[in-house]
Amino acid sequence: MLENLDPNIAAVVIFAGVASIAAFIFFAVKELAFGGESGSTTSVGLRQFPPRRTSEEGASVGEFDHWLTRTLYLSGVDFGPAMAVTLLIAVGMTCGVAAFVITEDPLVTGLALVLGILAGLGVLIWIKNRRLQAFQQQFPGALELIARAVRAGESFEQAIHLVGETSEDPIGIEFRRCAKQLDVGLSVPTAMEGMADRVELMDVKIFATTIAVHRESGGALPETLDRLAAVIRDRMAYHRQLRSITSAGRMSATIISLLAPLLLMFFLLFQPEYFSEFFSHPWGRYLLLFAFISEALGLYFVYRLVRADY
């Protein structure tokens, strides 16, 4: 397919693609196989977390770096931001070179490169959401374990150590981090506030507020934690019922939203001349933009209808 292309350009493009694939495989295998044995005795969950950013810090690059660092931490992967960006670029280059070899169209190549990077970010966000869901499922049991330990005569700090040592990840990592902070002299409300800042869940923020109020005014902490665990379980049962009721509507919206991108991908890969002619016409670009905006608005409204804020 590359006989009509300058040999030097073709060689550079193919070399870049092969190098990107090799870099992606090398870094992925290195981090997955040896990420925990790189000479550091600190586990993934206990490494330094980026400081909280204020609303005045509006630099887009800094905001993206902070978001990416937080997403990587919540995902539980042992990648730093630099390594993650390298892998995303490698994935994008791989997709772009594959599209170029198939279609020899620069527009398709650029679109495939961008879609590859966005797909990598989507996978990372999906892993983060799955990990947060697992944390939320484990959280009521951890609260009940703390309540039982306090009833048995343990201090709250000892109960935090117990949860960290006996619970599975991801909740065990966060409580072990809190236990380390308490060991070095950090106050209990501050340690709980730090966990609420690291884990983007409203339940953890309520738990941190509850502990801070209890430290100031006292009260029956085991009963409070048991009631909080019961409320969280009831809310999760409500969300499961809501997802069951709205499953048909969400599936219909997903299928309808995927039809247009799949059709566009078909024309890009197998009939690029049709798409090029359509895109070169002014009306074609306007219609494509209108279709994209309409589908995005429709998906947003469907998402708002089936979403519960808390």
C-alpha cells in the first residue's frame, strides 16, 4: 500500500510505529513485572500523594498533571505521570501508524492517534472507577470492624491499624497509610481528612467529619459508625435497584451512541475516499459538527436522567 509514498517518509513512519510499539511493550512489562521491586520499600498505597490544588491555580498543564497524578493513584497502578504520558503517546503512535499503513490518509492517521490516546485515558479512568467501587463496597465492613474493635476496648488508632492489616486492597492500603500517619504523630482528624481528600467518595468525607466531631464533643462512636455503615449499605442497595430499573434505557442509549462512531470508523478504514469527499464539502463538515453536538447533548441528558448524585 506504500508504493505511492516517498520511501524515506514511509521508512520514518514505520520506524516510529515499531519504536512506539517496542517502547509500549517494554515499559508495560517493566512496570507490571518489576514495578514493586525497583529498590523502594514503600508500597503503592503509601507513596507520596500530590498536594491539594487551590482554585487560584489555573494553569491548564498543572491542572492536567494534578488530575493525572490523582487518577493514577486512585487506579492503583505503579506509574508516575511521566511514565503514563509515555505509554499514552506510545499507544497513540501505534494506532496512528496502523491506520496510516492501512489507509495512507494523514487525516485518518491523526484521528487514530488522538483516539488511541483517548482510549488509553478511558481505560485508566475505568480502572480508577472500578477501584473506587471496590473501596465503596468494602467501606461499610471496615466501619463495622472499627466499631467492634472500639467496643472490645481498643482505641480508635488501634482499630485503624487492625483494619489496615486485615482488610484487602484497596481499602487496606488507605487505612495502612492512615496508620502510618498516626504513628508519626499526625492527629486523628487530620489523618481522616487526608484520606477523604485522597479518596473521592462522599462516604469517606462523612466518616472523616464524624470522627472530627467525635474528637471534639465525644459520644458513642461504635453506635454512630454502625448507623453510618447501615446507611451506606441502604444507599448502595438503592443504587443497585436504580441501575436495574434503568438498564434498558441505558443499553438503548449506548447502542444508539455507538452506531455513528462505528459507521464513521467503517468509512475511514474501508472507504476513505467517501469520507474525504464528505469532509471536504462545507455542508459535510457542518453536518458532522451538528451530529457530534447533538449526540453529545443527548448522551448528557440521558446521563443526567439515570444518575443519582449521592
